[in-house]
Amino acid sequence: MAGALNRRSLLAAGGAALATPAAAQAGRSRLILLGTGGGPTPKPNRSAPAQAIVVDGAVYVIDCGNGVARQMVLAGLSLKAIRSVFITHQHSDHNADYGNLLLLAWAANLATKVDTYGPPPLAEMTRLFLQMDAYDIKTRIADEGRPDLSKLIDVHEVTRAGPVMQDSRVRVSCARVQHPPVEPAFAYRFDCPDRSIVISGDTRPSEDLVRLAKGADVLVHEVMYGPAVDKIAAAEPNAKTLKAHLLAAHTTADEVGRIATEAGVKTLVLSHFVPGGLPAIPDETWLAAVRPHFAGRIVVGRDLLAL
């Protein structure tokens, strides 16, 4: 486990978005929405936030909400094909299964190094997770002949905007977004051989995100249905505080449309739905809220949708 990175180093317009098979497609990138629900509580109809970008069989995971490993398996992705993991910010719906994903990939015969990227305290989180599961790890090394998991994880803490990493398949950069009170929080851009994909993470409207997403082929952006905010808050004992957080830290559907237009993206994918549970807001409602503000292709995300 290495030290911190200390420098910047389905519905669409006109019809439904079609899912592609999970089998590898040589020379092409695939984006898979592993989980599209927003917020820390489990939802019966949407899994917790997570995405995978696959390039030439290599898997790059963005955010690790609860159940991400199982969602990968359901999507037909190999856990041992994970090459990098990116955390947008340190909220539990985005990092709850960060350690578990690495442990379960290791149990599924991961044998190559995984680089992990995200804001502090990612290094300490990794150390503590390995400490928590030290008994299981030690037992499986001795009993099953597995390699030392700690030596397969290379941690890089991201603290500022700019280049994050580059390998033979993808170049990743980030922008600092605003998701108070969580600091720092990041959006990531993946420039693949065939297209560019931006993942917003959680954010209120952000000019830095717009700049990061300029001309991108795909923007996956969190979305909140403004008229439902009072209803969401009313269901919680801390209604006043929760409502203030939602309004200060997230992006409403109309704002998402304006952001996509300003960035000039080709396809806007809605995800991290707030509210995202039952009763579900119909896809047509999300589309109707975004469409007046964005003329490009709009996809209402769902779990395991591949694009």
C-alpha cells in the first residue's frame, strides 16, 4: 500500500436507451451503472451509487456503495479484472463497500495490483479495513495460498483538481466540486480511446464540473427532483436539517439540464436519484423536468444499464 498522491499526476429522446451485453468489446469502452440510488439508506428498487467503466477488459470502478461487488457479478464483470477504484467523496453511500470490494475481488482470485484514488482519509481507511479483516486475510493466505492483499492495493489520495492517472487504456482527470459539508469532493473525467465519460459524484451546480465536462460524450450526473424535497424531508425526524442539506449540496433536474447544455455534452445520464426509493418517480417525470433545458440525448439511469 503506497503513500498519498501528492501532486496532480431507459429512456432517451425518441425512445429507450438500449443496454449492451456484458461481454468484452475490443477497442471500445463500456459504462455500466452498477447502482443508481442516492442517499445512505438501502432502497428496494435501486442499489447504492457505483459505476464501472470497462476498456479492453480492464475494469475501473467509480464509487463503492453497499453491494457493489454483487452488482459487478450481476453485470457479468470479473472482480479480478479491477484495475483501479475511484472514490468521489467520503459519504457512506459512496464508500461503504470500498474495502469489501477489494477483499471480495481478492477472494475471487485477484492477483494484480489495484490502484485506488480518492480524497483523504483514503489511506487510513484502507489501513483500518485491512486491520479489521486481518484474521480472515491471514487465514486465507495460510489456508488457501492467496497472496498478501495489502501488497495488491496501492492507495493514492487526491487533494486537488487536475490529472489523476493515465495508463495504456484511459486518462483520468478530476475537478473539485461542491458538496457541503463534505470536503473535498471530486468529479472524474475518463478519456478513453473511443469517447470521454464524466462522473459528477455528488455536487450542487458547479462551474468547475462544467469545465471538466466540456465536450464530453457522456455526462453521468446526480439528480434531485425539486418538488419532492419537502416530502423527503418530512419523512425524517431531522426534517429541517435534511432539507437544508439537500438544497445546498445537490442538483435539481432543471439545473442538471442547464449544466449539460453549458458543457456541450452529447449524452446526459441521470443517476444518484433523490428520491430514489419507492414509490418511484416515473421516468417520464424525470425526462419532463430535464428536457426543457437540454436538447441532447437523455438517459434515465437504472441499475445494470450498460451504455
